[in-house]
Amino acid sequence: MTGDRQDATDQAWPAHRRLVVMLSYRGANLLDVTGPVQAFETANRQALASGEWAAAPYETIVASEAGGPVLTGAGVAIATVPLAALDGRPIDTLIAPGGSPDGQIVAEPALSHWIARQAGQARRVCSVCTGTFLLAEAGLLEGLRVTTHWRWAQRLQAMYPGVRVDAEPIFIQEGAIWTSAGVTAGIDLALALAEADLGHRIALAAARDMVMFIKRPGGQSQFSVPLLAQQGSGLAQFAELHAWMAAHLHEDLRVERLAEQAGMTPRTFARAYAAAVGRTPAKTVECMRFEAACRALEASPAPLKRIAADTGHGTEQNLRRLFLRRLRVTPQQYRARFAPNHPMHA
């Protein structure tokens, strides 16, 4: 991409508005529906404010099987149009939200069948949270790498063994199929879709208008280590350890050192930690160091060599390899995109 959006010769922007269809059903997660809808509407406003578009680029419709008010899992009803009202209309982006009322996965046959029929005509088909189950039931995910809310990843893999489930990223694109993690990741997904259509500057302006802390890239982990450290119950015993780890990221944090800090033998510590946190100590260290590097790149003009050392990555090359593996961008590219004072945002 050159400049803020692709050249007109590369991106033939249609004269008509692109139709975004957000599905809904009884028990759908409220924010899975409203978060992306708001993100597209905010992108509309920013596109118009930029002066580069004569009309808002998106038309967003919330649709359900029968139409009318649909009660979400939060107890708030959403006005919808019936699926039949979309007959004959070209759909640009189709999004299936998640929802698990009473702890049950929702993969309503009528919606899955409708998605399967529409998928070949829509430019892209997306899911938020457990909406991935709807796409899988529609037969769209076979052989693809996808994500969903981490709590449901194992269930998704068990139910659809031909799908490659990755519970780590907040969203994944596989060709025309986009899947995302739980709840707020739907907003990240919508902003990524808007960025692909309208360019980085418009998407970043939309994120800023929505008072988002950062417009997260898809490879970012669903698991925020600071959030883990704040949780109670099974993780309470490691809250102090997490705080200590965050202050000592530049030091040797092998399992033996962490076990000593926790007052356990290495074997007992590794077993107890994995049972409570759901990941190995080494994985948590990697995530903490990665998040610290992201924050440093966003907030500090320090050289990459210094950031790598301060965040426990050792060398600039190690830092580069980690960013390429997790985000498919270099640290320099990450800084250029997300540092608010970077020259590209001037």
C-alpha cells in the first residue's frame, strides 16, 4: 500500500456503498454485534471527514432469520431485518457473532445453511468469538487456520477436527475468511477490515475516535499478562510472582529461577503453574516480554538494541524474529504503525 490508501488503479472503489451484514440470533453476545457495527460507522465518519470519499463507504445491516427485535445474551434487544430482505443484494462482508447462552454453543442450522449459500458470493466472511462455530458448521473452515474465544478453542477443535484451531491470536485471515477471538476482538477485526479497504490512516483515526488504547494487529495474543496477574481464584497464588516477573524481564527467568521465587521445586512449580494459568511459565515469560517490547516501541524512541536488552530478548535479532513470528512485521514496522509520535502519523 502506498500513502494512506491504495492508488485508485490498485483499488477500484465502487460507486455504491459496500454492504456489511452482521448476523444476530437469540443469545448472541451484544458487543460481538454492536462493537463491529460501531467500528464500521466510525470508519464511515472518518472517511467522510478525510475528504477522500464523497459518500460513506459502508452500509451496515443487522439481520436475523425472521427479523424484528432479537434478544441478545445481555438481555438487550436489537432491531434486525429478516434474511429474506437481503435476497438479491450483493454482500461485501458477512459477519457471524458469537454467543453461548447457558454455556451452550449456538450454531443454529438455519443460519449456518444461509451462510453456506451466501459465502460464495460475499467478498469476505468473518466471525467474532464463537461465531466461528457457525462458519465451521457451514463447511467454510475445513483445512484453514482459525481462531475463536480461547475458552472454546478445544471444543471447536474436537467438533471440527479438519479445522486448524489456534487460540492465541486475536484474529486470523485465511484468504476471504476472517475469524476473531472473543468480544472486543470483533472491534479489532472490523478495524482491520476497514484498514484493508480504506487505508491505515482512516482505521487509526477510527480507533482514536473510539478511544481505543491501541489498534491491535491480528497476531497479538488474546491473553494479556497484566490481566492474568489481576485474576483471582486459581491464579491468586501467582499474582505476586507475575508482578515480580514484570519488574525483572531483563534477567534470567528460567523455570528454576521462577520456582525459587515462588518457593517451590522446579517440577512442582511447573505443574502447579500450568494447572492454574493454563500455559507454561516459559510461555508467560515470552508473552510478558513481548508485551513490554510492544509498549516500549509505542512509547519510546529508544534504539531497538536497548529495547531488546531491557525487555529480556537479549539481541535486536531475537526481537526481530519474535515480531516476525507473532505479528509478521518487524519491530521497525510495528513502531511506524503504532507509535503516536512517529513521523508517519504527523
